[in-house]
Amino acid sequence: MAEREEIGETQILASLLGIAEMVCELTDPEELLASIARVIPGLVQVDRCAIMGYDAPSREFRTLSAFAPGGGQTPFDGLRVQAAEIPSLAQRLIGLRLPALLKASPGEAGLPPSLQRRLSVKSALIVPLAARGHFLGLIWLDDTRTAHYFTSREINVAQGVAAQVAIALDGANVAVDFDLEQRRLEAIVSALADGLIAVDRDLRIVSIDTGAEALVGWQTSEVRGRRMPEVFDISEAEASVAWRKEKAGPAAAAKVLRWRARDGSPVECTTQGVAVRGADGEIVQILYALRKKPGTSGYAERLMDSIDGLGPLHAAEPPE
């Protein structure tokens, strides 16, 4: 028995390490959650698992991934549960961040009758998902064959897996939030300027947005890490943020700069430099908002003009 127990511990450890590796390597959240939902039941000797996310504004749980015997559809697919429908369970999970054990006995399951019938619960272990102080959802584990008795070791294993799932969900949420902020920034820049170039405190290029790419021709992947004077032929003095004095205090002032494009041509732009400061007040980045001067052609415009000029050349009759 001792040897069998030791092998079981080794298998569990290997599975937990495998899950941690998946969290680090898999970039598709749906694929990751589906893989984890298939793995967890074997670790706690049940046959059904559901991972549900929690939407704080609507106070609603929603199924993100589920696994059941046969690998087909499950009663969890498309399931949405309001926290108000399961008040005591929600309080334990959201407020206390503690796992919960459910029984099928009347009045003990903690589920409304409709949900109890849909899921056919015999017994279940529900583990909260939380990361960086935020409640993100839950993992549901149960067995469709019998009322499973969850041991303390199985609960600990489920909580270990839940910690990895929470990291994955938190990372996915951060990525979504970052993407949304990027889109907001792009929308603001497009409304106020023709392009945006970001550099660090040493004037090394961090990013060039699509509008600035059309003006100067350089893409971020080509010049990231290179110094701004080297790429754009703009001196450090020209690149420094200019200030003007106003009643409310100093404010950044615009300059007219000639940015060297990818083809070597100068692109004259009214340039507004803005310093971005960290929590300690030190400058971490400088953003340059570019607005093309009237009569100045950007790189993309010159490229299109050169392509249009090839039309008549190819259409002409070849010399005899």
C-alpha cells in the first residue's frame, strides 16, 4: 500500500508540473482551459469538471470549459448562474475564498432546484479561483456515477490546480485589457495626430504605430531598440521635449521636425513630445505625436505615387 501511495503522489506531482507548464506555454485560453478540464478529474478520481468564470459587474458565473464522460456536451455548456441564486455558496467562494463541498441531500446542496435537476448533483467539490486579490471564478468537480467522498488530499490537489488556472485566467484578462487600452490609444491618436512614436529615456525606439509607419516607412520590428537620432536623423536637442510657460504651469510645446523616412526622404511634421513618468516621477518613455505639415508627402504616399507611375510605363508600346 505504501508503494502504491508513493506512486500516486509522484503521478499527482507530475500532473501538477504538467499543468504549470501548460499555463506557461499555451497562449490560447480556450485550449488551455479545455486541457486542464480533462486532466483534473483523474487527479481527484471523479469524471466531470467545469471551469466557470465570474463577471463582477453582472455578478454572474459563466461556463468557460467543461468535461464529462464521453467527451461530448455537458450540462454545464452555456450555463449562467447569478450569484444571487446561490447566496451562501457565493459568499463562501467570493467573500471567503474557501472551497465548498456540496451534497445531494435536500436543503444541503446549496443549489436552486432547477440547477440541481440540470446537473444531477450527487456530491461536488467547488474550488474558488483568485489571483492578485481578484475573484475570477470556480472549478466544479463531481462524479456522475456515485456520491464521491473528497479526501483532504484531493481537496489540496484541486486547490493547487485552481491556483494555476487562476494565473492563466488573470493573464488572459490582462491581455484583453491591454489590447483594449491599445485600441483606445490608437483611436485617440488617430483623432489628434497622424502618428505616434514611443522611445525610452535613452531615446531608444519602443514602438511606431501604423499612422507613423505610413509617414516614415519604418516598422517597429525593424528599428526597436535602435536610437532615435540614428534612425530618424534627429539630434538629441531636437528630440528633447520643449516646454512653454502657462498660467497653470509649464506645458509641453510642439516643434516642427524633419523625420528621415525609410527611403531617406525628410518628412516634415509638427511634433508634440510628451514625457511619461513612472510612479517615482522619473521619465520612463517619451511619446512623439506627429502631424504632417501641409504639402509634405509621407512614405506611403510616395510609394503609391511610384507604383502609379509604373502604369503608363508598362502600358507603353515597346520600341521596334
